[in-house]
Amino acid sequence: MLSDRISIGPALGGLLLSLAALVPAAASETQGAPLAYPAARRGTQVDDYHGVKVADPYRWMEEIDSAETRAWVAAESALSRRYLDAIPGRAQLVARLHEIWNSEVWTPPERHGTNWFYTHNDGLQNQAVVFVTTDPANSGRVLLDPNTLSTDGTVALRDSVISDDGHLFAYALSEAGSDWQDWHVRNVETGEDLPDTLKWSKAGSASWRKDGSGFYYTLYDQPAAGQSLKSANQYQKLYFHRLGTLQSQDVLVYTRKDAPDWYVSGTVTDDGHYLVIEANRGTDVRNTVLVQDLTQPDAPIVPIIPVPSATYDVVGNVGATLLVRTDDAAPRYRVVGVDIANPDPSHWRTIVPEGADTLDAATFVGGQLIANCLKDAHSAVQRYSAEGRPLGSVSLTGIGTAEGFGGRVDSAQTYYSFSGFSTPPSIYRLDLADGKVSLWHAPQLKGFKSADYETQQVFYKSKDGTAIPMFITARKGTALDGNNPTILYGYGGFNVSYTPAFTPAVAEWLRMGGVYAVANMRGGGEYGRVWHEAGMKTHKQNVFDDFIAAGEYLSAAHWTNPKRLAIKGRSNGGLLIGAVEEQRPDLAAVAIAQVGVMDMLRFSQFTLGKGWEADYGSVDDPEVFRALRAYSPYHNVRAGVKYPATLITTGDHDDRVFPAHSFKFAAAMQNADPHGQPILLRVETRAGHAQGEPVSKLIDEVADIYTFILQNFGLAH
């Protein structure tokens, strides 16, 4: 069915023919004959949830290092490679991806002392390089090049913090895509590392003391041997490390001994006066705030906001007043001043009031509050004085995403990036005295002209009538003839807002003549607390309904049709794709489910999964169990259903979303639909949840995804 030819409208005929020419007809396993999937033993495991018996026939795959699991994964990987490599034209696509990826990328520079720090990638470097300079107008010198730390580019810089005087650079490295990271410290002037090395840090950053004597960081207890990729991570701890001492001598500052799934973090204020501790249950956006006065020896840690009833994001301080971005009594957020000595909410002072747009982030730099808002899911930036006086907006160049605006309270300027779906990220300087914006660096893409493409925003109705925004990006003049090859991407969870941003992968899809759509479903943070909560826990079905309606809109508006639509998502978005293709297998021709959470009854058993109950809910609650069971991808696979061509991806070192989620889902899908469209499992080696993944692996993965999509659109003739 998916290989049927569809007539091509004249306006885009040449573009679609270029897609077909890129991937000629494939041989052997790609030409319609059912694939011979590796045998996967179906076990007899049955669990009882609130009196409901639920089978889990592939429970044995949770032992990912067992001989049986490894043999099955190896056979699946071999099958996938045979299928994907048999599609002629993949090599040409890889070459095109190398071309479009080969453009410079910078991050906004930040000043510490007399030094400025930024990262730069020449385009095809596996990892970005850290540079330092005394003047952003001049080229910097290399401070850290992660590409020299491994032969395959899989050692990545995951985080870094710089001392107040700019002389010490603490940096966290991870290997093979793992979320586990090791902290090191480098002397900025000499480029040499100090002896300090801190292990078993995860899901947290660090913060220096004002005097540079040491820094605060978070860690978990060392897992049992052989369990670092699987075992549950509990009781995160905030420690202080004094330079020149062993990690075993580090001082425990704070943890929740009563709550194993709470996250903690510690940040020192710019003036060095306070340690601000924020703590929240897992991924729950509601948090507590505690403060320790660092000017007083052995000062107690004092709760300032003791009850996690809302989000409280401390963005700075003016003396003893904390500046806090919060959705307390303001679902789309405001900034309030909280007196540390008298923190009761009755004494809070509103500095930046709640507005029509969602206040997505705020920074306090140069004595000004930079309010980064979302206006229907794209950036709109305003400046305010510390007292809340409006100072004007920051001029942006279109529909896109602005990020950065870092700095310190004495900064005279700040830098930020701006990008869109077809606009690569340029770096701008914002002078705080007059609000003037000037360009610092802009990339030059090869073979891609941003002016040839356009992004429009539409609003469509979901199942319950809720208006949902969606961005659609395509070449200017694209004909609405219903034949355009289209990718629909979504996430919808954890208060994450999906705003317009550039990737070389999307640029190549556009360059080939494709349409790229992103739906901003409920569960995200685009419209504040109400929008997020409408896609949480027992309301999660709203997210799937929103995404299904997006696919229906694209067909009804004649952008595409189900035979030319691919649905795609990763992580929580991988869950989205798994659930949607089961609920509406006729919606699209292709489903790409990347590093997805597929077993919604056991996600809390692995790594950081317990913390996700804040968004998904707990299986221990009978009502939540019923909701989870109703959409869990692994548990809703049905025999006899003609599923879309499905590519399931994971990494063998993914210690965030346990790889067994993808293993079990793939086995269940192949068992249920053994003679239909291809259902493949792609397992990347020495890779995790994609953070820090080297460019070489990213290009290979994109090439596999695009050739899989095109082959199953019937455009390979």
C-alpha cells in the first residue's frame, strides 16, 4: 500500500523528483517481501495491577546484558543494517548531510572576570570546542577540545561552570552518551588540569563559591557493579568540593533523606552572599527554595519557600531580596521580589507582572531583568529595570527562538542566539545601556538559502475543540496539492516548549523539497501551567489527540496525505509516536520512534524513571494505572493491525530511557504484524539519549531515518 505511486502536482514536481532521484529503487529486503524478523521468545510473566492481570512476555529483555538479549539485539541490528544499506542513494544523502552540516556554530559568549568564554564548532567536528578570549571582537584560544579525548568522538562536554574571576574552569565529561558525568577543573591561564576529579554526578550542574575555593555539585551514590545503566537513581545529594581535596572529603550540604526521587541543586548568588538551594520531586516543576548565608560560618539552611506549590525559579538577587520567576498566582508566570528575612507571600512584591505571553525564562544581568517570553510558542523578549520599569523590547528578526542573555550583575552587555526552522543560529550582542543590538557571528551555509523557505503558524482544533498551534516550514511557493512528503514532529510533556530552532537535519529535509511541521500540543509549557497540566497524568490522552488532529489537519489542508506523512518524536516524543501509531495506524505511512518510553507500567523501575511520575503519574494509583494501561505503547500492540512502517531507535548506553523500552516494543510490534510494513530496531553503539552524540553518529542516524521514510513513501522509484 505504501509503495503505491501518487501523481505529482506540477509546482513541486521537480522537487519531489529530486527526492526520488536521491533514493533509487532498493533491492532485496526493501522491495516488498516481508522481513524475516529475529525470533524473540515470549515469556510467561504476568503482573497483577489492582486486580488486573497484565502480560509482559518480553520481561527477559530488561536484562540487557544477558546472552539471550545481546544475541537478539545483534540480530535486529544486522537486519536493520541490511535493510537500510540496501537502499541505493544513502551514500549520496550522507554526502549532502555532510555539506549542510559543515557550517560554523557558536554559543553566546559570557564574561567572567576579564575573560570571555564561548564554544565553537567548525561544522563537522564531533564535539564543540571551548574558547577563551579577553575581547569577544578577537578570536579566542582553545581552552578545551573534547575531540582530543577519544578517537570516536564519544567523550562529550556535558556542562561547565567558571569561577567568578575567570581563572578556573570546572567541566563535566560523559562517555558514550551516558548521563553519568565526571567533573574536572582546569586552570584557565595555563590550560592544565588540577588533580580534582569528581565521579557519579548526574542530572545537575555546579556553582562556584565567590572566592574560587571550591564549588557545589550534585551526585548519586555509586551504583552496584554492572548496574550503572539500569539501576534506579535515588537520593540526589548536593555536596561542596574544596579544591585540592579528595572527593571522599567533600561536605554533604543538602539532600532529602525522606524522599528518594527528589532532585536538588545549589547556586551561589552573583554577590557571593547566598547559596540558593532548589529542590523538587522528580520532574515536577513545583519546587521548594532554601537559602544559606555564606558570609556567616556554619549558617543554617533556611527554608524560604518550604512548600512546592508552584514553580519558583530564582534568577538573581538585589541584596537580601531574591528575584523569583514563578507561576504562583500567575499561570503564565511573573517575577516577584522575595525578602529573605520576611519571605511570606503576603510580603512579595511583583516586579514583572503576568502578561498575555508566557514568561518562559528570565535572567538578571547588568542590573536588568531580561524576560524571554513565548508569544504563541515563539520568542518575544522584553527588558525591565530591577524595580520593574519597562525598558523596551529586544528586536528579533522573525519567528524564531532567542536563547542566552547570560551575564553578571555588573555586565554592560549580554549575548544571545536567534534561530528559526530555516534560519541557522546567529549570535547577537545586546548593549544594556541603550538596548542596541549588533551581530557578532552568523554562519554561512553551503547549498542552503534561508530566504528560499518560510515558516507559517496555523491553529487547528483538537478532538475536544481546543485550538492547538503548529509551525509549518516549507520552500516558498509549495503547492497545496496534497502530495508533499511531510514530517510531523511532536513532544508534548514535562512543561517543555518546542519553539522554532534550526538543525542541519531539518534543513536538508527542506532542501530536498519536504515539509516539516511541529505541533505544540498540551503537556508542553507553551502556554504556562494550565497548558502543561492539561497533558499530564490522567489527561495524557489529550496530547495524543492533539497530535492526531495535527496529522489530520495537514491532510485536510492539502499539505500532504497519509501516504506521504511521517510522524516522528524522541524520548517522551517517542512515547507519543508509539501511542499514536497504535491508536491511529492509518494516520501516517511512517512512524519514527526515537529513544521512547514504551512500557508505561514499569518506567519508574529504571534510572531516573521514578522522577517522571510527576508528569506521568504512578502505577500505584488505580486511576492513573488505568490511564497508563490505556495508552502504554508496549501494552497496546494488537495482532492483525496494519501498522505504519516503523523505525525504533535507541542507544546501547541510554541510561535515561532504559533501552529495554525500545527492545520490548520492537519485539511486540514485530510479533503482532510480522508480514506487514517493515518494523525495524536501530541500536546505536556507544550512544545514549543523544546528549553529546558526535556529529558523525548524528549524520548516520539522520541518513537512516530519511532513507527509511523515503523508501516507505514510495518515492524510491
